[in-house]
Amino acid sequence: MAVTAITILTRFDAQKILGENMSVPILEMKNITKQFPGVKALDDVSFKVNRAQIHCLVGENGAGKSTLMKVLSGVHPYSSYEGEIYLDGELQTYRNTYDSEKAGIAVIYQELALVPEMMVYENIFLGHEIRKGINVDVNETIKQTVALLKKVRLEVNPSMKVKHLGIGKQQLVEIAKALSRDARLLVLDEPTSALNETDSENLFVILRELKQEGVTSILITHKLQEVLDIADKVTILRDGQSVTTLDNNNGEVNEDVLIKHMVGRSIENIYPDREKKSKDEIILEVRHWNAYDPRLERQILKDVNLKLKKGEILGITGLMGAGRTELARSIFGNTDGYRLEGELVLNGEPISFSSPHKAINAGLAYVTEDRKGDGLILIQDVKANITIANLERILTRGLFIDANAEIRDAREFRDSLDIRTPSINQLVLYLSGGNQQKVSLAKWLYVDPDIMILDEPTRGIDVGAKYEIFTIMNQMVDQGMSIIMISSELPEILGMTDRIYVISEGRVTGEVMTQDADQETIMRYATM
Amino acid sequence: MTFLQELTQNLKRNIREYGMYIALFVIFLFFSVATDGMFISSRNISNLFNQMGYIAVLAIGMTLVIVIRHIDLSVGFLAGFLGAVAAIALTQWNLPVWAVIPLVLVFGIGAGLITALMVAKFGIPAFVATLAGWLIYRGALLQVTLRTGTIIIPNPAFNAIGNGYIPDLPLPNFLPGLHKVTLLIGLLAAILMVISSISSRRKKIEYDFEVSSKNMFIISLIFMVILIGIITYILAGYNGLSWTAVIVLGVTLIYHFLTTQTFLGRHIYAVGGNPEAAELSGISVSKITYIVFGSMGMLSALSGMLYASRLQSATTTAGTLFELDAIAAAYVGGVSSAGGVGKVTGSLIGAIVMISLTNGMNLMGIDISTQYIVRGAVLVAAVVFDVATRKRGI
């Protein structure tokens, strides 16, 4: 009876049953508890991954996903945590990441670990070069590289320098690198956060193919749609505990269920309501804006025209590399040193900003896309980060910083934006992504601007914190600020804005009122 | 929280900062015992401050240079060259001292701005730009001293900077053997410290901010007062405060306030912590680069004059290896080459640590070869301690 049952099931289901009943899971982490001074990052977490599956790991920032993976990869060595790790049923005692790599675990982090100046094949075999005597066997290396690149469907010259590849392709090189080490368990930490949609889909196709070949993947992600698309199973962590593991192949999982488990309550609406009341008064206008990059001898922006109305949230979207960030930075003091043509009109007056300082003085603020790279000063504390763009506010006699006023103001912002930090003296480095982003917002709110440009304001931020950021944005608009929201995530552009410009290859290809827009329309403009 | 708990917690949290003071204390204790108290004698301590002066001011300037992620190798020979310029101005141009000092300081600022131009405007790595400066100023020093060799400075006012002491009250019968003005200054400093601490604490309480417990506060005040008292007493036991010590303390105080209490300091540390973020926050990174290198040039000029004044002459080798001593002092004092971290007071302590080692080992009659090895080991130990405590992420 049981035999017939198996025969009529699909190949996939058979694999599952085999995986669960007849062989041990590839990975089992049992009762993992990891303590840091003052915090329990993981509290009795158990996590089981079956062979040849794609297993998603979701949870809010600070839920313990990264810590769990660091335990798995040996960043936190055996004996620094409680509990046990079994790979193929065998107890694992990694002292470092080298041990876990040897056991077949490959972790691919958001910040890729490639050497930009080295070639593709050198990167793939970095650290385990194929040798002929004491020399590297270049021919054999290239031959194997070609085979690996084929596996990840990457058509590039193996002798190309990695720095000339786009971020999506670099990620595939990382996967090829993992495969070259016979990795059986791939851990991908938010692999799509920097990818556009095409590259993301491409990545998933490859992960599915690898699955057919028996490679298991663990995927950490914030994008719930991705989870539904690709996961076989999904485990949800909350506050350092494993809440549940769901099976995505029997239809019990949807976005609401995931959110409910992640935040411990259901969020009715991902986008907080706002009374839309933008006026027709135009606060900022960009006319015939052209930007050339003198180093690449390339035109970045081509005859861009756009208008920002007072009190609106204006969305700017487009594919990765379309020129959205370049547009924002060329307006905000042109720190990239582009050659600019065109006109900026602020409140009816023509104006130009030769430095961010001038843009700030004119009432602009710019929350950068990469908050760790060029947004915050990570090694400084929360209060210093909040006040840095407008120290004038707490100066006495034009020179001295009033330390008490600074503490008072920083506390005010901590409370009003609900920045979760043990103290305003905490280094920003130690805050979670969502709280770091709130510090960025606080910093620019402290300037009291008229126009706030937000570049990917929710990148790498969990659902709960996203909602809070959106709420803050709504409050800002209510107080009369105008917002330019740059984002590649269409749902949030559609959920938050009044009006949308779509940019493709440096030019504006479409302008739509949000109420009339849908994802298809925007994608059509974005690929024009 | 009991008092003891608060004390240990406080110590733990600030271990990096206190570590340096503890190290300095241990070094002082060791040499005092090893030299039968000769090291801690008034005369030697006073001497030690004078020996340290020209390196200490360089270390203070270097701190800021390293904080903004650069380095300046040219400061040694720039100091030597400008010392010679001062000597020439006094002996050949026959300018008065009060004109020479500001003039040479301005030359120093000019030299620093040229370095900044190379770094900020042309994008040359500071290491290379200042290595070129090292060669150029060395050549310049040799040229200006070519004809005469060592230039003797016969100006007593100028030479007092490196050798003289502040005047005392003409009261031979009151407190004999002690320098009364120095005692008075020490007393004033202690009173000022107590008053400002109390008012700052009161203000914090007004704002409803956390403050240390009353016992803790009083203990730390008493500790500071005793420390000032001991230093003052030791110095007063010889000739009192030297002009060099006055200058070093003055420079330290000014730079300490500039870096910790003003927007300029905040901007400097922001540029060091993350230059891109600083620029996008409206801070001009190139302006800060000019200011920091300009100040380094000015302090090089000061260092050069302190040295020339101390030797009462400008020599052909003046300034040799000053830059490396200054860099070592800054690193011992806790500055980080990754940028954005480091205090000028730390670098002053670093300079005192390094000069104490030299001075103490000289008194013990230890061979110069061993001295280099010990100083190298202390430099490494200090940085290892710094990195290790930083890693703990407090």
C-alpha cells in the first residue's frame, strides 16, 4: 500500500518522503542557545533542514537569523554556544569558518567576499588553487571554471576581472566558488537585496537547478514574496526563538501568515493610511537635467524633467542602474563630480548646489541608499550621528557644543522615533538595520528640511520596522515636508506615494498618478 | 548599586582609557624604585617635561592627522628646518623674538597647507606627499646650515623657551625651597577643576541626566586634586614650571577643548569616522584636511623652535626621527589608523610614556640598543592592548 502511494506521487514528493522518513536530514541544529553579554541572542532554537530543499529563514531584524547562521558557520565556535549541530547525523564541532567550509557549508554574505581586482577564475579557486608542482595550473583552473560557470548559467569570460561584473553576476561567481569547494549546504544571506528583478529570478532558477542536483540552500530574506515563490519550507524566528516551521508546498503559507508569525501579531495594513493633500504649489523643479560622468565618459542622466509638489510623496522608481541614485546625488551637491547641465528651481528661484552643505542650507536632506557606507558614522554614538548635520542648533558662542542640549535633543528623537537602543551613547554600529535607519531619519529631521530625499528607505529592514518608517514618513508630510522616495520595490512605491516617475537608462520614461498605477504599467515604463 | 560595584563597573567600561594611566603609573613606579628615587626627583621630572616638549606638540598634531586617516612624515625635518629659519631670523635678519615666533608659526601653517593641497586637491596619498616633504625639508635644512654649520643662537629670551622657568615671587623666607607661583598655579588649577566639575554635574542633574553617585563623584574629585597636588609639589621643588611645560600644557588644553567641545572637533572626527557620510552631511572634507594639516605645520614650527631653543642653536641634524617618535606617541596614546578614533590627551600621555622610558633607562645606565628594543616592545604592547579592548566592543 505504501509503495503504491509513493509511485503515484510526484518525484518531488517522493524526495521529500525519502528525506524525512528514510534518511536523516542534512542539517539539524538542536536546542541552540547563544548568549552575548546582556542579551540572549538565541534561546533554545531548533532548526532542521531536509536534503535537496530550499529552506527560507525569516524573521525581523534582531530575531537571531544572522546569529544562528554564524553559529552554523563556525564564526561562533563550538563551546561558545549551548546545543548541538548535526550534519548528516554527525555531531559537528567547528572551531572556525574553515572547519565548516571543509564540512561542505558555504555562506554567501550580503557583502560579497570577492577580490575585485582578480579574475573570475582566480576568485573561484582562491584559497584552494589547482596546482601543478608549485605553480597554479591555469589551464585546468579555467577548464573547471568554465564548467562551474555553466552550472550557474553565467556567460562571462573566466579571465575577466570581477570588478567589471555587475552585482548579480558577482553573486553567481560566489555561488560557483562555493560549488568549487563541493558545498552541499549553501547559506545565502539576503542575496536579492541588491539585485534587480531579472537577476533575482535568474538566481532562483539556478537555486532550483542546484536543488535538483542535490544541493540544499538556506535563504535568509526579508522579501516575503520570494519566500512564497521559492521555499520548500520556511522557518520563522522571533526574539531569538524558533516560532515555527511551515511547509510551503501544501498551500498553508501566505504573506499574512508569515507576518503574523514574524511580529507575533497580524499587521492589517503594511502601508499606514495617510490623507493625501498635496497642493499644486511646486517646491522643486528639475529642468532639462543632464549629467555626464567624466571618468567613464558616459552620460548618466538624459534630459530629466520633474516637479515636486509641496506636501506630496513623490516616487521615483526604475530598475537597478537606471540612474535614480545618480539623480538624487547630482541634485544634492553633486558629490560624485558629474558634469551637469540643466536647471534647478527651488520655490520659483533658479538655484544650484555646489556642495551638500549648500543643499542642506537651502532646505534639502538626503538619506542615502547605503546607510552603513555613506550615511552613518558607525563608530560614533547615536547622539553624535543625530546632530552631525546641524550642529549649529546646539552651539554656544558659535563654537562650543552644548553637550547637555545635545543629550536632550537626541533623547527627544530617540523617543519620538522609537529608536530602540540601550542608550543614546551606544555606537550606531551595534544597532539593528531598522534602528540605524531611524537614526538616519532623525539626523535629517534634525536639520528641519523642506524637502527630504529618501533613497531606498527600507532596504534590509524587516516588516515591523518598515511600517514604522512609513509612519514617520507620513508624519513628515503631515508637517508640511515634501518627500522624494526612491525605491526599486514596486509595492512600497505603490503603497506610499502620490505620484510616480519611472526612470529607465537615465531618462524619465513615465509619469503616473499612483491611484491609476499598477505594477505592470510601471514595469513597462521601467523597461522602455 | 554599591559603591564598589560602581567603581569596578566604571573601571571596566573605561579600561582602555585608564589602561594608559595605569601603565604610566607602573612605569613611574618601576623607574623610581630602580633608580632609588632619582627618577621621581623634582629635578628629573622637570627635566623630563622639557625633553618631551618638542615631541609632545608634534604628537598632538599627528593625532588629528591620523584621525582623518592620513599621516605626516615631513614634520621632523620641517621642524628642524623651521628651527633653523628661526635661528637665521634672529641672528642674520636681526628680527626681535616677538616677531620671529609668529612669523615662523605662519611659515609652518603655510608648509602644512601645501601638504593639504597635495592631499585634498591632487589626491596624492599623504604618505607619498609627506615623504616628498621629508626629503625636501631635509635638503632645505642642510642648505640653510651649509655655510655656517650649526647656527648658535645668542638670544636669551628665545633660549628661555626651552630652558627657562616661570618667574617666582621675591619672598625668600616664605616657603623656602619651593616655587611659589607654581604652587599658586597648581592651586588655581585644582580649584578651577573642582568648580567646573561641580557646575557641570549640577547642570546634568538639572536636565535630569544620569550622573555618577555622589560618593563616586567626590572620590574622583579628591583623586584628581591629589594628582594635581603631587605634580605641582614635585615641580615646585625644583625651579617650578618651565616655559616648555607651560607651552605643552597650553597646546594640550587648547587642542583638547577644540576636539572635544567644538563643532570643528566634531567635524574632524566625523571625517575620520566616515568621510563620505561627513561630506553628505554638509561637512567639507577638503576644508577639514586643510585645517588639520595646517595645524600640523604650525605645531611643527613650534616643535622646531622648542628644540632650537633647548639646544640654543640650530643644527644640521635637527628634527631627525621626530616624526616617528610623534607617530609612536600617538599610537601608544590610543589613536587608530582606521580613522575617527584618538584623543589629544591620550597622545600627550603617550609622549610622556615614551620619554619616561628613555629617561628612566638612561638613569639606569641601560645601553641604547636595549632602549630601542624596549620602546618598540612597549609600542606594540600598547597597540595590542588597544586593539584587544576595542574588539570587546565596549
